Amino acid sequence: MSTYLESTPNEEGFFGEYGGAMLPPPLIPHFKEINEAYQRLSKSKEFLDDLKYIRKHFQGRPTPVSHLKNLSKLSGGAQIYAKREDLNHTGAHKLNHCMAEGLLAKHMGKTKLIAETGAGQHGVALATAAAYFGLECEIHMGEVDIKKEYPNVVRMKLLGATVVPVGEGAKTLKEAVDSAFGSYIGQADHALFGIGSVVGPHPFPLMVRNFQSVVGHEAREQFLEMTGELPDMVAACVGGGSNAMGLFAGFIEDQSVELFGVEPLGTSSKLGDHAATMTYGQDGDIHGFHTKVLVDENGDPAPVNTLASGLDYPGVGPEHAHLQKIGRVSYKTADDKESLDAFYALSRREGIIPALESAHAVAFAMREAKNHPDKTILLNLSGRGDKDLDFVVETYGFGE
């Protein structure tokens, strides 16, 4: 009998009723080429051996699991553990799929990588992969995010990427995706679109999940070794949802483990004040796939708001919509204030400065710990906060 990960999605890229590939005609043959290459190479010993070598000798995997003893004591309840993707090279989980996408592009004979980025971590990771494999790199980034996450802009440029500012609409992640897709259409013969999350048309939600599953498989083995048991609760922040799907993949078959996705509530539950798609969205289409979407009164993707640039997307990965529908994952929220408090708490109590995105998962764990004194919570510390320091200090100070 096949496992969930082996059987989902189906051949058309649907996770239940969500997913698929709604593409403009010029892109259909290119996505078919990507899918065929992935299906072939993901079973290739040469490809898999190359990827294992890169993960160990370049990325520094496996990343550890840390017991956050001081934060657990502060929270007064459950014992909190963190999968330390902040210690992955470039400072976040993003490199897990970017190096694999770069390797895929190289095997396909492509000469360029194109992508969007929000917080800049995906852009940095893809620029790193491009440098490693000797490829050109073009990153589209909203002007609002460029200002908030400027340290990552500098890193991308140092790595040799061309950063394309996007000034349309809200000037954030959705617009960056629109811009990157538009650019890719004219370059698809020689470029690969390295989509930055478990979103987009098939096969990207499948590919990115599988490339990120190394996080969950490592974490499961490490947690068992540390404690002799599986965690009671596993949590990760959700924007597009790649770090969450990576962690969930290691525990999806373990029915005793509760899985939680943590969305950004921003400043309120009012439409336009948050980016909590799973909580307040409805079924719809965005960027070539069917999922849950936050929509305005005209049925268009709604404006979103969160202090974490990597979470400001009005859609979500189709697999998340499916997992909510079948009841396997529960989706909760953390607002800007809770997440900022968690950012300061983890920095002061554990000596770990988290990304603002990851701080949403930390906030959830701290909140839930009080209610579950006998349980263990494993969260994905999906990135480090170097990129956020200027923004946080200039906007909120040092949290004293």
C-alpha cells in the first residue's frame, strides 16, 4: 500500500480538489518538460547522490534539533523544541529546494534561474544555487519588501543576481510573482522558474514539498533519538507553506502527532489587515492553481498585511488546503504583536534571533505550551533574523 507522500498528488497535480496547472498556452510545453525531467531525475541515482553530497558538504545538513529549555520554562508548560533551519546555509530552509532546482536546471540544460521573493530568503537561496551551478539569476521583488529586507537585496547582488524591483499594486510578494511569471514566459526556452514555495502550477507544489521533506525526515529521526518518543505537536508558519510541508512530511503518517500551521493575523482579522488565507480565505484560483485565496469584494486577490514579508501572500499551497479539508492539519494564527514578542523572547532567552516568519511558529508554541503542560512541541525555526534586524530595530526598538 502506497504512503500519503507517494500517492498525493495525483498525476495531474491535484491534492484532492486543490492544485492542478492552469497555464497560458505558451507555458504548457515548458511545464510538461519540467515535470517529465523531475519524474525522471527524482529516481536517478546520479541526481540523488549529487543532491546528498550538496546537502552534506555545501549546505551543512543535517541541521540540529534544539531543546528550548529557557523558552519552555518561560512559557510555563510544554517542552518546546526547534528544528534549526536557521543553521542551514544562507540562513533558512529555502536552500533545500533551491539547490535541487538548480541541479534540475543544470540537468535540463538551462542557463538561467528566474524567481520571485518576498522576505528575500528564497532570492538569496536561488542566487546561491545559480552561483554554485554557474547559471544566470533574475529575482523579482516588491519595492516594499526591498526596503524592509534590504540586507537580503545586498546579498543577492553580491551573489551575482539581477534584482528586479516591482512597483505595481501593493509592491509585495503577489506582485513579485506576477512580474516573475511575465518575465519567464519570454525566456522559458533557456530558463527555469524556481518557484519559491509549495505554490504555483503542477509540478512545483509536489517538487518543492519533496525537496523540503528532508527537514521533516531529519527532525523525526533526531527527535526520537533525543527523547525516545515522537513529539505531541508539530508546528510551522504558513505563507505559501514550504517550510511547513517540509516538516509535516516527516510526521504525516504518524496519526498520534498533531500538525499545526500558523498563519499571520497581522494587526486584526479585518480583510486587508492580515494574510491568514487558511483561516479567512475561500476556494479560488491564483497563479495557475486552485487553492484557498483571500479575495476582495470584486473576487480579486485581496491586499494582505503582516510584519513578515515572507508570509504576505493572499494564496496558499494547495496541499495545505487539502490537509485542512481532510482534517489532518489544524491552522491557527499569530498576530504581529505576539510574533514580535516571540522574536524578542527567543533572542533574549535562547540566544537565537529568529526570522519574523519563524517567530509566528514560536509565538504559537509559547501560547499553546501553557495549555499542554505534559506535552512536547516541535516547531520549525525556518530561518534566522539577520534580514529583519534593521526593520525591527528601526520600527520597534530593542524590545526593552
